[in-house]
Amino acid sequence: MISFEKLSYVRRTVDGRYQLSVKALQLGRSFENSIDQRELIETTLKQLRDSTGESVYFYVRDGDNRVCLMGEDSPQSLRVYRKIGVLIPMDSTSISEVLRTYEGGAPAGGYEPASLARHSIGAYDPLTSSVSAPVFDRKSALIGVIAVSGPVGRFDAGNPETLEHIGSAAGRLSRLLGFLPPAG
């Protein structure tokens, strides 16, 4: 503690206890800013692709469009495929629904990641279904949407366990990016 005190990371209070100083806060903020969002998102996409066997993408909103920034294609021969960087008009898919619903940030009050997930069947293509969930940053702002998509006959987007799995993965990613869910 003496070394931390000399380096100004802690200070001693009047009653003899130690307290973190402003320099410790600055160090924490520096660490937060150094977290590589892209690496954390890509890792989550790969984990979801491996656990679901389906294609997984990360979308953001660009005006009246959504754009896929990164993704992991399903290893199966019959799969959903998206080109990275292509603008797609906002529509009735679960992706667009989540982008619209949470564009103002995380909901206030209770927070249950699975309850934020949405699903759609045949909205973009009659043969595909998707489950999408929001990803928030440390300021509770929406940074994007994770979407898992697959063929209707194989990927049951309406299954509560599927919604729970994908919503929970997005919630874990949000926490890794510094999001602190509101108490509720």
C-alpha cells in the first residue's frame, strides 16, 4: 500500500484507512478505452455461430438503412449469407426492430437480456428466420445488434430457449464493453 500511496493510486484517510485516488480512476478509464470492441464482438459472433450452427452478424443503423459490419457464416452448406458493408433498408426483420426499439439506449429499470431479443420469420426472405438482440456500451448507448439467421426449416427463431441463448450472449458482450445494467 505504501508503494500505491507514493504513486498516488491510493490515499490515506484521517482514520488511517486507504481510499482509491483520482489516479486509480484515470487508470480504470484508460483500461476501458483500450478494450478492443471489434475483438470482443468477433469472439461473441464466433461463439454464437459455433453454438447455434447458424450465420451470425453484427449490424448498426445508418439513417434509414441497416448495415452489416462483421459476421461469421454458418459452416453448413445451406446458410444465410450477408455481404459486409452493404446498406439494407430498414424493414420488418428482427434486426431492424431491435435497431428502432433501442436507438435511444438501454431501457430504464429492470434489465433481462433475453427479454430484449426479437425474432422474425420470413420478413426479409420467406425461407429465413432470425433472432436479434441489442448490444450496449458503458454509456448505455446502443452500439449495434447481434443477429443469428438461418433457414426456417432448421432454425427455430421463435423458440424461447433460442431467444434466451442469443439474448444472454448479447448481454454478456454488453457487460464486457462496460455496460452496467440498471437496477430494477
